[in-house]
Amino acid sequence: MSARPLPVSTPAEQGVDPAGIHAFLDAVEAAPDIEPHGLMILRHGHVVASGWWAPFTPDRLHLLYSVSKSFTSTAAGFAVAEGLLNLDDPVVSYFPEFEADITDPRSRAMLVRHVAAMASGHLAETHDEAVRHDRQEIVRGFLRIPPDRDPGTVFAYNQPATYTLAAIVQRVSGRTLTEYLRPRLFDPLGIGEVAWQQHPAGRDLGFSGLHATTDAIARLGQLYLQDGVWEGRRLLPASWIAEATRAHVSNADGTAEGAQSDWQQGYGFQFWRSRHGYRGDGAFGQFCVVLPEHDVVIATTAATEQMQDLLNLMWRHLLPAFGPAPLAGGQDDGLARRLARLALPPVKAHPEPPERDAWAGTVFAPAGGTCAAQWSLTTVTVERDGADWCLTLSEGDKPLGLRLGADGWRVEPGRVPTAVSGGWADRNTLVADVLFLETPHRLTLTCSLPERTFTVRWHATPLGGGRLRSLRAPVTTP
């Protein structure tokens, strides 16, 4: 189904100073380590600013990384409301087939509310150890790791905790998270296509892997801002919203620096508390920021490792725009025009090499013998196809074919949606940037003609590794 449009308004009509949004855009675009992809700002339930940096578009699915957790939490909220799930039940009670394997008293005492709040009693991330214990059934692997402290007493950000919560919801509902949420959340909110990575097949990952639009992030935030009510209909109990977004176990280190960190303000049920409001939070700048005191939701998709910097820019420039300062309403039209023409700058390079024949058909090997930044990439071939220069990135028997965008971004909407920009930095050097459009990730490829070698660099390295062809939304089936 197609998403129903959210109400749209000018910033000034909703008491927002457009100058603050301009200042935020200025700061984000000037930051060398922040690559914005999408932005939506809602005030009083109206979209007052929205824009996507071309070649990213409003309808493009985008890997949300750990914002997925907030959708998993929402699924748990529905399951609790429907009597399928009890937060005070032991986790192991939902997996009776593991009873004989789970002998540690603390593991057996772990409750559903503890995994929902990242308070399993472990002091650190357990994902790799859980997978070593049981690659196919991560829940069993996780429960076999004795907690360091009593569950409910300490916080540790821990992927298997969310994976376990997701597995419980899917077990009691008999549906994947996507299937369970479709009639309860996605359809009522007007959220269209989504896709969720699975492990094992048939079980949505829960802690990551959800691909959805910036609009979907904004709608989730608006539902929570409205205490679970959408278009006059209650979807989630207000009590769940309150529990999911309050701090359960302290994660502060007590230092002055920690007080300025948006990762030390407490953690709810798969939502972070912030210095202002609370948020769903995904690696590399995927944010669902909810500011109840301002009746505001801010949704971003991006590519940055400086996530605190991105939040700091929100607090510095956007918070004052929601305050009582005089409004510069005359900037509304200028803001709308600016948002409509947002774009990522293309690579600066020459569209043609001085000697075409020297490049056409040339095969490049990894510099140093192996490609350390992307282990699966074995060769790069540069070829001429009519008026286009083409790149073939080989990974075993499944190469990824790309066409250079010499004067902008060349969008390839195929099985792995990409946008490519590049050309020749000099007669001996080809440089191309590849945006994997359904993810936050950009790869810079450099080919050296004299050495017949290539190097690659990730601007933000994909979590979990994998082949280039995996950098896309998983295929969905009806």
C-alpha cells in the first residue's frame, strides 16, 4: 500500500523559526564527517520541513540499523497489550526446549523486561560469544552466557537481548515481526513497504536489519509523541509508551563529560533517553528523536560516525527554533526551495582519460594482494560501453556492474541499488564513489593504471561485513 501523506504546514504556521532549520542545514552540510541522506521535522503533527539529499529520495528504503530495536519494542508493546507476553515472565519460560541447557541461576532469573531494557545482567556486548555458543539459535547461545550481575541491576547495550525479545514476540504471535506489525502498526500509520533481514530464515532479526523510509521513522516517533494514539484511535496503551521511554537502569558514568553525552541519559525499552526527549537510535545517524516538551519529532537518515555531533547540531540549531523567539516567517519560501534541491556533491574528476585505449578492458587487482577493506572484492575491470565507462567489481561468480556518472550521480536501480560518481583525477588515476542507496554506506574506489591495482575505502564501514551485493534491502514476499 502507498503511505497516506502526513499533514504539511509551513514552519511559521506551527511556531517554528525557519532560520533555525536553515542554520541546521548549513551546519550539517559544512560538517566534513556528516553525510545527510534524509530529514523530516514534525511540529504539532505537521511536517514543517522535509528533504532528501539526491540521489537519495523520499520513497527509498534505508537500512535503519538499531532504530529497528524501537520497532521491535513496539511489537512487544502490542504483544503485552494483547496478553501474549508478560514482562515479568522468565525469558527461559518461552523456550522450554532450552531448559536442560540453561542452568545458571542468573540466566534462569532473567525476565522479559530485563532483555527489553538491556539489563540482562551482562556487563558487555555478548553477540559474538552467543553466536560461538550456537550460530543457528542465538537465543540459546545468549542464555548459556552467565550474566555478570543479577538481571535488572546493570545496563549493557547487547544485541542478543533485543534478538531474544524479538524471538519471543515472533514465537507467541506465530508471525514474523513484519507480519505482526503490518495490521497493528504499519497499515494504521500509513507506512508502506518495509523489509527486515532474517536469521534464521523466517525470523526477523529484531536488533537491526529493518529497511524503511525516513517517513516511517517519523510516523513511529509521532505515534509515541501522541502516547499511542493515531488519528483518534488508540493503537498502543499510554502505559506502554511511558514504560518504553523512561529510564530503567542508569547508564551514566558520573563524569562531567558523561553528563553531556546523549548515550548516558538512561535507556528505556529499546529507546534511548536523550539530554532532550528520547530517541530511537541507529548506527551512522539514523535517528527518531521525540521532543515531547516541544511537540516535535525529528527523523534523520544519514552516514556518519560522529553521531553525537549530529545530535549536538540539533540541540544547537533546532531547539531554539521551537522556542518563543520571534519568527522569521519570510524565510518559509526560501526554506522550501532549499529543501527541494538538496543534493550530495558529486566527485570532482575528468569524465574521460587522456588515453582511452590504455584504460579500456583493463583489469585491476587489489593493492598488496588482498583488499583489506572489503575482503570479498577480488578484481575491478574498467570497460567502455558506447558513451559510458563501466566498472565491474568482482566477488566470486557474482560481479557488481556499475556505470560512471561523470557529471553527477548515475543511479543504477538494479538488484543492488547504487549511485555512482567519478572519473579521472589524473591520467593514471580513476576515482569513483559508490553509494549503496538502501544503506548508509559509501565506498570510494581508486584504480592506479601504472600498477594495475585498486584500493577501496569505506566512509562508514558496514557492520557485520558481508559482500557488496548484500548491501540492499532483503527481497520481500507477499
